[in-house]
Amino acid sequence: MSTTTTATAGSTADGRRLTGWSGDADYFRFRELTTFEPQAVIDVLQGRSAGVVFRNVVATETCARLSERFWDSPDRMRRVSVAPSYYLGTYHYHKTTAEYLDESERTAPALERVLDIPEDPLSGFYEGLAKALAPEGVTVRQARHEGRPACRGLLRSWHGAGQYTLDPHEDSSQCTEPGQADFEIQRVLDHHIAALNICLENGDGGRLAVWNIQPDEASKRRLGLHHLGSPYPMDTLDGIERQWIEINAGDIYVFNGGHIHAVEPNTAAGSRRTTVAGILGYIDDRTVVSWT
């Protein structure tokens, strides 16, 4: 089902070649479904599939309502570096466990004011996943440390310019942050890390690019990305198989975040790509945790 490969272009200097894990054709595809089927998410979490897109499963009215609440929120913040964006919630990226959990607690009320609707798709996603995994004795919950929970979700809209509005990166390296050595999310790296996005608006363009490689530790260290995971220089991706995934409002997509991935900008001025996002994965055979 899978292979370990060296994925390089002939012109790439030896010191910048990416090595790592690449999947075969059965694995490296995104299933497209028109109803939410939690088993397809479980396949991603258990490493059987690269990703899945649930097409148009969130009502247009729900997407519009959440988008409006997000843009109207006085608590919305702006990130000016490392994936420039407007956001509500918090990122665990490059913080200590205490800093991340402090921010999770501080931003929770504002986040809940936006998500507090009867048809909240984030709650629906995790409730559906939990129900599907319960017969296997698996619990789905927010990650926690000393009784303090991680952020439930992250609303964000990228506004970076250039070839990609979200540069090529992977989500595994950031889970080795030394300042979070006491945080249970680092145990996800013994399994598979999954990225969740619920698209609320995406006017034009804004496709997801996913490369068929999960870089190994040697590659990450050669590039100085072993605790960061971003950005991977474009020349290191030459010759590596890439998929483009069209994303529309109402779509929910989940994919293996260990693969290098990126998001292209919208093509029209003023067009916005806004999502509700999270990260999740097994930390042991009976527990799936989520964070942001």
C-alpha cells in the first residue's frame, strides 16, 4: 500500500533533497463524498488514506452566518508573520504548553460567541466522529494538560500574497516543540496527524496543494525545519507528485497533515477564504485528541 522514497528533482542540490515517506496510488488520493461519513476520517487517522473531502455538507446559511460573525467579531486578531491571517482562537505553533493553554482559555469566550449556533459544524464533526469510534472503545476529546483543555477550534482567513497564501509546510514538526514536551499532543507523532478544515467561504481559487511526501527527520534537519515545519523551499518540491484540491464553501476536508501542503491565494481582489480548523490524531489506541 505504501513505499518509502527519495523524492527529488535532478537539479536539486544534494543537501536540499527531500527524503521521506510517499504513498502509492490507492493511498494518495482524496475521496469525495456528498454526506459526512466518519469512517473516511478514521481511514485518514489510521493512515489508510491521504485525505477526504465531504462536498457541500454544511448549509449555505450556516456558512454565511459563521462568516459574518467572524468578520464582525471585535475579538478577531491579525497574524502578520508565519501564514498571515485574520483569526479567532489560538495557534499552538512555537509556544510553550502553558502559553498555548493560557491563550486557549482567554480566547474561548469570543470563539464560542461565534460558534454558538444550533448547527455548529465543528461540534457536529467531532460528535459524529466520537459516535463512530465509541464501539471500538475510543474516546474523542480536546487535548489537555493538567486538566486544562486545548482550544476547540480556530477560525481563520489567510491574506498572504505570492505563489501561495499559506506556504508549503507540514504539521508534524511543530509537534516536536521543546516547550511542549509535557503536552500529550506530541504522542500523536507515534500515529498519524490529521488536519481538519471546514470551509465557510472561498470566492475563487484558493485550492489546496498536497505533495506526496512526508519528510523524514534527516530532511527536516538539513533544512532547519525540524521544530517548525515551514516553509519548505519550492526547489525542494521539484519532481514530487502533487495534487490540487478544489475547495468550496460548505466543504469539510480532512487530510494527513504530515504531508507537505499549501494553499494558493484567491485570484480576485477582496475574495476571502475562511475556514474553521483544527488538528487531531490518536495518542494511544483508545484516545483521539484535538487542538489548534
